[in-house]
Amino acid sequence: MRPERLRRTFDLLTAYDAFHGIEVSAPEPCPEEALVQIHSPQFVLAVKQIAEDPHHPHAHRFGFGSGDNPIFPGMYNASRLYTGASLQAAQAVVQGADIAMSISGGLHHAHFDCAAGFCIFNDCAVALRELRRRYHRVAYIDIDVHHGDGVQELFYSDPSVLTVSIHQSGRTLFPGTGQPEETGTGGGVGFSLNLPVWPGTSDAVWLHLFEAAAMPVLQAFAPGAVVLQLGTDAHFLDPLASVNLTAQGWLQAVRLVQSLQVPIVALGGGGYCPTTVPRMWAAAFGVLFNVPLNEETPPAFKDHNSIPALFDGTPPNVSPSQQSVCEQFSQAVLQEVKRSVFPIHGLS
Ligand SMILES: [Zn+2]
């Protein structure tokens, strides 16, 4: 989660000269009023206190101090900045922009009153809440390899926010949730859509599941705007997970979301391979902002030698038996979603 991921992405897009006619702005810290619409006031206060006192007696209770959420200097302000960036992106859309991007956001594991999985404040939820000021229905689409558990949980009973997450099965990866049977609660039943995939899943199977399960529900729901979490960790080179996507396969999902033709707030997310994250986010930027980018990266880009091209030449090798296991798993998920979620949206 080092800021180098963001810097390299920005450098790559700058080398492409991709920011013409696009407003680039520095983030403001997220106001506390917006944080407490998503998180408990006790948690927000605790983050502030723990940032100043790493020996705070309740640090552990609020999720800090473990391997995933170490306490670091400036933690409260840094968290307010990435959250403020996503809030500003949502505000831009509320004010009429078709697309806005907050690359430092997408911290989807943060809970109501607990930090988790590298995430402190849930900027995705803050952005969704902001969009709801203008739109009656908004959708959250999460293509990170990990389940978007924090966002799902925060809107689990809310039928005005459809959450969609395609991720490596929780049986094999953090955070362990995201089964297709998790569809919402109370009035929100049918408005949480979970599409787990089996380790080893490659482009065709992943995309087919997204297209056959997520797209009809999204079209039927007809959101006024979308928050798109662009985790890149489903790439085959990612060290934290075992899904086998190529950059170009992953990008097809971004194009599908764009085909909904509604305003998009695009957020960053996971992705831990330093040569894949910048090119995948740059490619997503190119699609979303309609800026054509050459397949070969600019020679002026200082990481040109380690990132010579946007896309992957040779997809990973998947054995026929592994492919078949992945296909069967994905078919079962599709059937379950068709049984439990489709009817709620008038689909069969
Ligand atoms: Zn992730």
C-alpha cells in the first residue's frame, strides 16, 4: 500500500501527457461530519487519539496494531486526505461531471467502528453517501480480488445502494466473506451481489461471470451513478492473491461498467505488484476519460524499462483440469445468483 503505487501511476499518465482538459486537484481532508455519517463517532475520535498515542489502551479494539493496520505518524490526517479525495470526486459527479477518479481511495475493508485490511476510513462509503444526495439509487462495483466487505456491511439493509463484488472466494482469501448467499438483510435483500471465483480463474471465466451475473442486475437496478473500485490485485502477477487475470481482461470489466452510461466515481484499491498496478490504473484512466494511450509506454517514463507496455503479452498458463474446476465453481455461483437475486430485480 506504499504511496509509490500512486506516484508511479501519476508519473506514467504524466509521461503520456494524459491530463489535457482534465482538472487535477489536490485533496482536502474529509470533514469529520462526513466521516461520522459512515463511522461511529467513537471510532473517528479513537483514530485521532491513536495517531497521537500509539500506546492508546483501546488501539487493538479499533483494529490497530496488527500486521495489516500498523499505527503510523500522521495516520489520522493521511486517512482524512484519501477519504477527502474520494469525497471530492463524488462531489464533482454530484455537480455534473461524468467521471472523476480518486486513485488513493477504494479502501473497502474499513468497518463502522474498526480498521481492517490496510483500511482506516471507508472512502467508498463516503463517496456513495455523497452521491445519494443527488441520486435515488447508486451502485457500488468492486473488481478488487478481495471481497468489498466493509462497503457491503455499511449498506446491507439499504435497497438504495446496490453493492456488487467479484472476488477470489472467501474460502481461500481474506476477509473470508462474500458468499453468493449474502444478499442483504431486511429491505436490502437482493441488493448485495457477491460473485466469488476460485483461485486460478482467468479472463474468460471471470468476465463471463461478471457479464452474465452483474450486468443484468445493474441494468435492471438502473443506478443514477456508480462508484467503481478498481483494485488491480486480481492480476496473475499479484503476490497477495491467486486469480489469473491479464491487464486487458480486467480492463474489459471497466468497459462494461462504462457501457452503463451513467456517471462514475472511480477509486483505486488493492494491487501489490509494482509493475502491474500503474499500468492497469493508467489503462483504466484512458478508458474512463476517453484518452487514447499507446500500448507501448512513453520512453520518457522513468519506469519504462520495467513497465514497457500497458498490457500483458502472454497470459498465464492454466491447466485444463484447473480451468474446469474454475468454470464449474463459477457456474454454480451464477446459478445461485439467478435463483436468489435475479427475481428481486424482475429478471429470470
Ligand atoms: Zn484487494
